[in-house]
Amino acid sequence: MKHGFLASTMLALGVFSIITTEIGIVGVLPELADRADVSISQAGLLVSVFALVVAVSGPFGVLAASRFNRKTVLLLAMAVFALANIVYAFSESFPVLVAFRIIPALLHPIFFAVALTAATSMAQPGKEAGAAARVFTGVTVGFAFGVPAMAFLASSASVPTAFSIAALVNVLAFIGIALWVPAMPSEQHLSYGKQLQILRRPRLWLQLIIVTLVFAVMFSSYSYFSDFLGGVSGVPSLTIGALLMLFGLVMIAGNLAFARLIKHGLLATLLWFLGGYVALYLVMYAVAPSAWAISILVIPWSLLHSGGLLLGQSLIARESTEAPTFGNSLFVSSSNIGITLGSALGALQIAAAGTRSLVFVGVGAALLALLAVGVSHLIRGREKAPQLAQHE
């Protein structure tokens, strides 16, 4: 049990280092643009190309990686991320910087999918959600500490220092995985065709739609956190920074709470999650002009936000038990599509009706998700009916 705990903790450290590398670049983009002698809009490619590659390549990369030992795949990913951070610490060539966003992005969904599968397979029966929650803690800690730390190190020391320390974290995760994650044979017994067969299930596609909508609910507003709090509610910029930190800290506790809730009932937890978001967004719209009221709402907002990762992964895992790693890759891709969709619709809503109305995008996505959940539940009920009849 101790071995499994240490292994999942090292996997969480790996996830933390990946999130820090992926999102932390936002805080140092101006410095990278100056060093590479490109405009900020051109440098923005370093952010968008990563998310695009992750969303598109995930399932294909995981299928290719399924032929290899999972531990080897995890170690390779950590080594590539460490190398990419070293390149970002010292390179001044923009094409090289773009290339070293694409290369690690190809391994990003593979690491996530394999890490989730490894953590849950090492967990005791009935404790899979808790193991997944520990891995997802790396995401929340990355957002809460890793991303602001990159910006702080770049401004207080230098960009090379920031990326060098990020590379060091990759190396520490590499060592931890090498020491405590056991060797896991490849999934060669599962042919590509057998893994792809899960895509024939209508219920799986419904779960992918639900996960996409769940992440659109979450990121339609979270993507514009600073603009909403500052521009609509008048929260000072220093306070916004503190609230972002609080958001990440509460998410860590929320991860563990949602793991327990999901263990007792996945469907009920999902319904409460979506209903809670509808209520939260409507209250946010009502009290938006009040800085103190919005600041208080950051706590329930972050608690709800923490549930999306585990709920999404659990929904896909339930429908992909024969090919769990491939299923986890579908979760990574659908969640990234949801993030992109939510952010894009949020931008359109802001342009059309202002930032305060942003919450209605999330309300609409939540209602669509509830409809998809209802359809999925009906299909599941119809599939179970013949099975029950056979046993009678």
C-alpha cells in the first residue's frame, strides 16, 4: 500500500511538472517574445500550438505507446519535458521554441493517460478514484503554485532560472518514477483494433460529449477569471492574485472530497455538480457588481471546479474498461476540446454582451450536459432491461 502511495505521488509530481511547463509559459511570454525577437501575437503560438497538439494527437499517441512498457513511456515523457525546459532556458530561436512545444505536447496526453491507468491499476479495489485524485492533485498544485512560481522566478531572477528549475522538477519526477513505479508490461495483448472497438459504443460517445460540455462549463468563465473579478466586480489586481492562489488551494481539498462522493455515487455526484454550477453562475451574475460577494463565491466556485477532472475521468473509465489507457487518452482529448470550446464561446459572449453575461455560456453548457446525462441514463436502462429479463 505504501508502495502504491509513493508511486501515485511521484506520478502526481510528474503531472505537476507538466502543468507547470504547459501553462507556466503564459507568465513569461513577453520575455520569450523579446528574446526570440517576435511580437506577442506571434509568441502566442507557443500557447495555442500546445493545446491543439494535445487535443488532436492524444488517442493516436496512446495507441502507439500501448506497445511499450508503461514505466518506460512515463520515464521517456519526463526526460523529453526536462529537455524542452532546458531548451526554453537558453534558446533564442523562435522555430526551435515552437518545435519544443510540439514535441512535449505529443507526449503530454500519453503521460496523463498512462499515469492515470498506472495509478488506478495499483490501487486496492474500490479505491481507484482516490488514486486518480492523487494524480489530479498534480494539476491543481500546478495551477496553484507551479504557474505563479514560474512568473515569480522569471521576474525576480531570470527566465533561464525559471525554466531550469522546471527542468529540475522534471528530473525529480523521473527519479521518483524510476524508483517507485513498478514495471508494467505493454498492452500488446490488446490490438489496435480491439482498443478502437470501444468507439463503437454509443454510450461512450455520449460520455465524451458530457465531458466536453463539463469542461466548457468550467472554463467558459474560469478562462476569464481576472477580467470578471477585476473588470466587473472591481476586485484589486493584488487581491485577484491571492484569490487565484486560494482557488488552487481549495481545489486540492475538493479533489479528495469528490473522490469520496464519486465512490458513493457517480451519477448523483455529476447531477449535483452540474446543478451546482447553474446555481453558482446565476448567483454570480446577480451579485457581480459586489467585490466582496464575488470574492466569497470563489470558495464554492473552486470546490465545484475541482470535481470536473475526476468526474470526467470516471465517466470515460466506466465505458472503456477493456482499453483503459486508450479511454484515458479520450478523456484528455475531450477535456481539452471542452476547454477550447468554453474559452472560445466565452470570448464571443464577452464581445457580444459584455463580461458579466459570461456566466450564461456556462449555464447553457450545463443544461446541455444534463440533457446528455439523461439520454445516457435512458440508454443504459434499456441495455440493462434485456439482461435482467434473461436472469428471471
